[in-house]
Amino acid sequence: MTLDDPHRLYDAYAALAQTLALPVLEPVRLVIARDTIDVFDREAVKSLIARQRAGWIAFRSGVEWFSPGRDLPVSADRLGPVLSAEFAGTGDGSRLWFDGVAGDGWRQLTLREVADGGDWYLAEDLMLLSDIHDQKCGGNLLYRRYWAAGEDGAIRPRYARFLGFGGVSDAG
């Protein structure tokens, strides 16, 4: 059974999951887009953040986060260059992930669940504890993890999409 036949795999997993109290997984189609963008200047970072619902950005000096009602204090002088970032998207179910690439911008990975097209994955929602202690945030990181079959046929986690913090999420 591979993810070419996700419903058959899902049925087998669901029976096993119920017996062993495993996490709930569901078959989904996922479109993945990769790009490299130049966002090293502060204004480009602010513009990108303004279009997102929630996220975190790692600078050399530390990690900053933002969510509705809490703006990210972007100060190039204080925070330094951006190393990586993850955004919950714009409310359409997309997810952006950036990983710093010296000299030529960020690698951008966008994950979007779709009804048609894309590749089959099994998906689960999970919550990770965080050391962010803010009333608007809730202190948790919400993710949707996607499982895929490897070349050996084993199903393993392949991607994760950041949904938001605590009760602030983009579940689309």
C-alpha cells in the first residue's frame, strides 16, 4: 500500500489506530511550491509579515513572534539579519517556511491543501508546547504534519505546516 492508494492505506491505519490509540490521520492532497526570494531588507520583511496571520522569525539575536493583535517589532539594528521564519499564511490554508540562504535570499516552501491535483499525504494536527507566555498566544505552537511513503515504502513525516499559536490558527 502506498499513498497512490491513500484511502486503502487510511482504512488500514484507522483500524490499527483505534486499537492502539494512535493519532488521527486523514488523506489529503497537497500542492508544494518552492522558490527563492530576496527578503533581506527590513521593508521587504515588514511587507511580507503584513500579509500573514501569525508566525515567528529567527534573527541572530533571538526569535520574535507575531499574531493578530501583536505586531512583530522589526528593527534591523536591534535584531540583525533574518535566519529563518515560518508563517501561518493568509487565511487560505497556505503555509510559508523560509530558511536563510547566504547571499541570494530565502528558500521559500509553500504548502497548500487542495481538493484536486497535488500528491496524496496522510495528515494529522498536533500541538507543541512553547516557552512563549502571552495571553494572546496561548503558549502552544499548532502544526499540521504530513506523512508520505518513502522509496522503501515506509510512511514517515515529510512536511509540517505551521497553523498558528494556541487558539490563533489558520485551519484552512
